[in-house]
Amino acid sequence: MADIKKIATREAYGEALAELGAKYDNFVVLDADLAAATKTGTFKKKFPERHFDCGIQEGNMMLVAAGIATTGLLVPFASTFAMFAAGRAYEQIRNGIGYPHLNVKIGATHAGISVGEDGATHQCNEDIGTMRTIPGMTIISPADAVETKAAVEAALLYNGPVYIRLGRLAVPVFNDPDNYKFELGKGIVLADGSDAAIFATGIMVNAAMKARESLLAEGIDAAVINIHTIKPIDEELIVKYAEKTGAIVTAEEHQIIGGLGSAVCEVLAENHPTPVKRIGIKDKFGKSGKVPALLEEYGLTPADIAAGVKAAIAAKNK
Amino acid sequence: MDQAKIKELKKISYDIKLGAIEAVYSANSGHPGGSLSISDILAYLYFNEMNVDPKDPDCVDRDRFVLSKGHCAPALYSVLSLKGFFPREDLKTFRQADSYLQGHPDMKHTPGVDMTSGSLGLGISAACGMALAAKYCGKTYRVWAVMGDGELGEGQCWEAALFAAHYKLDNLCAFVDDNGLQIDGPTKEVMNTESIADKFRAFNWNVVEIDGHDMEAIEAAVELAKVTKGKPTMVVAHTIKGKGVSYMENSCGWHGKAPNAEEYAQAVAELEAAKAELDK
């Protein structure tokens, strides 16, 4: 475990595009002057004629992608930072891609507070929230490089708009590339447990596994479930673990308003009311800093998840 | 283009206007002013230029049309019905809850609509995407778009203007329906977009200015667009908002308002008379 490989999901996204480019000739990639950061540059190196830089104009890029998709000739991947996709270009995505349900894939990197030093303007903690409100939008939030690669291919093969949430930070690759299977809309039970269940997404999945280990030492057996598809969410699995454990924790590198925590609460409130503790950013903007310090300050560590599990169990036992 | 062809297209233009007014009147809602100012352009494109087939509306090789000023849907629906994409009588269902004729164009439910539009500034970008896809795939279809002069206030139009020139989208031709009026008043007073021609020239487009109600001028502009290499073409079409209905002409008030029964009857009478006049 000590020398486990770390790769940013944006890095895996660029590699996935480059690998898939050889396998499928039906897609092109758009970027908005961030190819070096979103890693679509990796694809561009291999397929320069299939990569179109739009310059710094995310709104136009989303509709160029939409226009390409209307032709049925090509599938466009449009990439920029999450802030400038789900934030700045929200209306373009809503009216130009979501409403006509066009086959556009949005590769949004630099999601969450783990952007680090660039600070609040570039740390998008609201994108799951905005994208989730768009009817018919699929949202994928991969946890590591292996999952990212599988998710990008699944998104390409799926006919409809997909928002793929990716991070800047190098994170542990914990999925086994030989056995990993991605199924759109299906959560993955990484560890079963009976006392509580942690539903985590993105970089928080690995943190949830660490929380589970520390809890086990204290005699608490918490299940860990990777929710890589936030929309459509795996209602069946959420209800199943609520019934089984009676104590739920959600963990996301996103605002607790509108994100995975909200989505899980919506499912449970209507189907199986259960105590829930949401681990995420508590209605705050981010700020500049080193990522580990930020994760600590904003309550996104394994210890925060473990505390959430204990609180959820206490609420269950009240 | 001979005089008979001009007359035929002008008659179609009047039929577009009649259908658009009928739709707005039936809905008691919608945008008649701009629908009337673009009817000559639509008549020319759909009946003398574009390769589209109502029997095969999704044909991958067809020419594309994007109504970037999507609020003028009544004119678009009217020309599509004339072309045979759907029954003319369905214009009466415009904006009704059980109709496929939405207030603004909806590509998913309306045959012949190539792009959903209505949020200003978005359509021209989509037209760029269609043109780019044609270039990449070696397709020879052309992409036509109609924007509004007020719409040019949207920053995204200028993003698209940069993009189309940068990627040398010479298979794209956009018209600006320069009727000089927007909701809050004359465009020059609300937010001056003049000189539209100079701006697009500076953005490295091939630019032509025409009288947007002159069929021969429209033809010349379209033919110029088709032979221009390496640049997209912008046709700045000087038009009259409300063209053809006396009380609607050059009036901001008729941007987004439906006529009452009396006004409707007068509009139909004027348009029918003008159409009949063509045969005299």
C-alpha cells in the first residue's frame, strides 16, 4: 500500500481519450485554451486533426459541441475546468445540450477544492448541483484513474449528454485495471458493513476506505459504496443499505448543498427515512492553499468521515 | 433569377407571413414583428437554395438552417409547413400545451428544425459546430443562420464570430435581420450594435449589406457566400420589422405581442391584397 500509484483523474481522462481515439474514429475533442491542464493535450498530440481549440470561450464551445452533435456525424467531448463548464456555461449546457438531449460529453476537470493554490474562483464545489438539475443529464464522478478510463469509454458509447467530473490532484489508483467493471448508474460496494454505510464519490471514495479501516479498529463495521454515477443515482442500492445499516454517511468534495449528499437524502426521504450525515463543503467558498491543509480545514478527511459515521450511528440509536 | 421566380418567391414570402400571423393570433402570444422581417430571407433559402427534403428531414447530407433569433419561430414553422414538413393547419396549435410547435424552436419534436434555439447567441455557435463537422467529415452541405441585430448584444455572438473566422468556415453564411428595433426600443438607443458590417469585417468575415426584402439582392448575397473561400459570410440584411402589416411596421410594440381579432383581420387583408397585387 505504501507505494500505491497516484494519478489525477484528469490525467487518466487525457490518456483515455488518446487510447480511445485509436479504437473509435467517431469522436472529436474541443478545449478552451486549457488543453495542457485538462489533459486533452495528450489526445491532441496523437490526433491533432481531431482536436479543436476554441480559445477562451466556453459558452461558444458548448454550442459548437451541440452543433457538431446535431449532425449525427461525430461525438464531441468538450473540456474545460468544472467552474467554466457547469458554472459559466450552465445556461449553454442547459438550453443547448440538455434541452435537446444532444450527444455531447463534457469533460470537466479541476472540480472541487483539491484545485488547491488557484483558490476559490477556480474551485468548483457546485457543479454536481447545477448539472443535476438538468433533466436527462448523466453525471459521472470517477474515483481513480482506472474508473475514469472506463467511464470515458462508457460515456462515449452512451447516447446522450454526459458530464464527467474530474480532478486536478494526483490520487491513489485503488481499482484493479484487470477486474474493474464500470456500469453506468450502478454503485459499487467496495466493502460491506452492518453498522453504517458510507456513500462516497470522487476522491472521497479512497478517504472513505481509510475511514472504514480506522472505524474497524474501534469495532465499527461501516460499508463503503462508490457512487461513480451521481445521476441517475442508484436508488436501489441506497435504499438497500439504509435498510441494512440504518445509518448513512455521504462523502463528497463538493458543497453538501445540491451534491451527492442531497441526492442521497432525496432518495431516502421519499423511500426509507434514515439518519444521514453529509460530509462535504459546508456552504462555503474555497481558498488558496496546499491541498492537504484545505481538505483538513474544510472537513474532507478520513477522520471527518469517521466522525460522521459515529454521529449517524448515534442518531440511529437515539 | 427571372421575374417569374421573384414573383413566386415573393408570394411564398407572403404565405410565410400569413402563416406566422395566424400562428401568433391563434396562440394569442408570440413574436410577429421579427417573423415578418425575415420572411423574404426564409422564402429564398427554403424555396430557392437549401437542399432539404421533408420526406427525409434528418438526411445527414442536407443543408442546415439555424434560427438563432429563435423567437421568430412563427416564420420558421410557417415556411416549414409550406415546404411540407408538417400540415399547415398545425400552425394553429402554436404554443399550445399539446402541440409540437413550441414557443421557440425545438429540434426534438418538430420535423425540419435543425437546432433548438431561443436563448439568444446560442444558435450561431451551433451553426459553427455544424459547419465544422461538415469540414471535418468532408461533407458538402452548407449551414445557414439568421440572427437579430439586437441579438448581437450577446457576447457569445462575438465568440462565434471569432471561431467561424478562425476555422475558416466558408460553408457558413449568417444573416443579421437588421430591423433596427429590439424589445426596449431602437437598437441604436438600447445598445448600439452599429456598424454591424464593420464589426464583422474586423472579425475577418466576408460581409455584404443588402436590402433584406429584395429577392435579387438576397440571391446575390447567397451566391457570393457560396463562392467565397476561406471565410464565413455575413449578410447584413436591412429589413423592416413588421414588414407587410402596416400597423406593425417599424414598431417596437409588435416585437412580442399578438394581434386582436380586428387587427388580425386587417393583417390578413393587407397581406392577401399585397400578394394578389403581385399577379396584376
